[in-house]
Amino acid sequence: MTDAREAISDTADTSNVSESGGPVPLLDPREGIPPVVADADAFAEIVTRFAAGTGPVAIDAERASGYRYGQRAYLVQLRREGAGSTLIDPVGCPDLSELGAALADTEWVLHAATQDLPCLAELGMRPTVLFDTELAGRIAGFPRVGLGPMVESVLGLTLEKGHSAVDWSTRPLPEPWLRYAALDVEVLVDLRDALEAELAAQGKLEWALQEFAAIAAAPPASPRVDPWRRTSGVHKIRRRRQLAAVRELWQLRDKVARERDVSPGRILSDAAIISAATAMPLNTAALQALAGFGPGCTGGRWSSG
């Protein structure tokens, strides 16, 4: 099989090479950082602009994983030829179905599509045709398929990834974060084109297109049965009473996290749940003595009784 890292050089843009021979840092969006769209009038303009664009549309979404409850999007980025780039605030514009309808017949280009499609669907955006650059990289045989490594190896550019795990529910969003977000869709279509050529050269393009179509057509995932069983370390628990304690603590933590809109791990860690289920403390003082517990986790909602 053709080595993807060698064959891709025929389709990559070799002009993106620094004087030292290394990749070129991608520091700023071509048209600058676009303003954040956060009201109905600005959103209507974006719908018109992107409907008039041509070719595929690059799409990305930023969540607040580890900070907020659930996986909702707190920023949506798009770029299309003839439309430029945009950053949309789903807090101010919670219904993006009009934009989704305007792009219904357009190919959507996403990196790791299965991560972003659920939160985009919550906003009313669902693709009919897509190209997943991460999956394309896997099928083509690339050893590293994160967006940064793919852009570097295929296009000779480097993306700054320092803001990938920040709290995107922060308002207002700092300018460096917005620059990072805009750059994530800046070269996504270029990456898509190069990977399409590589897949065609390897005789894998039709296979990849079928995989992309399956992702686009897949129904929403069903709710997990007994999600508490995915608690990290639960395999160490053997007794039924201890398993029941894991279940009750997990469900209470989830309820509190949902009510407070906080990531469950910030309420109580999995390790603390397993520790409590293993020790089965008989009173509040014994519970507070366990790692991860304290006065804030007992009494009221967190009483061991």
C-alpha cells in the first residue's frame, strides 16, 4: 500500500514551508477574526451570505466539556468559499435550523464528525452529505489523525492548539480563543481536498464516501442503559450492596450537576464514588474522612443517610 505520508506530498501545498524547512505557523485568519454573531439580525445576514457561497462548508463546534453539564455547543465556526468565516454564539442564537436548511444540499467538512454532530443537531443543524477529515486520515493510513498533526503533515502548516480544553461557556470569549476557533476552519476545506486526492490515489475514496454517508444518515444515539456502570474503577466493585452505592452516588451526582449546569466530575470524582462504595462509611464523619469528600459534600443533598 502506498505510504500516505509520502504520497500526500503530491497533493499538499509545498509553498507552506518555512525558510528553515519546517511547517509554517498559521497565526491569523485570512480576513481577520470575524465578529461573533449573537443576535437575530446578524444571524440572518450570515444565513444569506453562506447560502450564496460555493463549494463545501467547513464546520466546527466548541463545547465546555469538563466545565458544564452535557455536550452542548458554546461556539460554532463555519467557513465557505465566497462567504468567508463566521463565529456564531449559540447562547445568543440557540436555533440554527435556518442556516442548516440553507446548507442542506452542501457538503459539510468536519474533523471527527461524530464528536460535533450531536451538539450541532441540538441547534437544528444536520448534514445530508459530509466529509470527515479525521476518518479520511484513518482510512488513508495516517498514524496521527488529530487536526493539528493532519494539517501539519498534509498542508505544511501548524495550528496553535493551546485553547482546545478551555471553558467555552465563558462570556465574553477572549480574543485569542476566537482566533484559535476561526483558524480551526481556515484550512479545513484545503485539507479535505488533499485527502480526497490521496484516498483516490489509494483506491479508497468510494469506501471513505460510504463511511461518511453512514455517519450522516445515522440516527441519534440511544440513551445509554445504566450509564453509572461506566464509572471509572467500577470493575473493582464486586458486592451487590457496593454496586448499589455506586449507582446511588452516580445518580445523585448527575442530578446535582444537571441542576447546577456543572460537569459531574466537578461535583464529585469517579474515584471518590468508588472510594465511598468500597468503604461504605456508616456516618457523615467517616464519609468526610474519605478522599474527595468534605463538608461541602455532606448534609442536605450529600448526606450519607
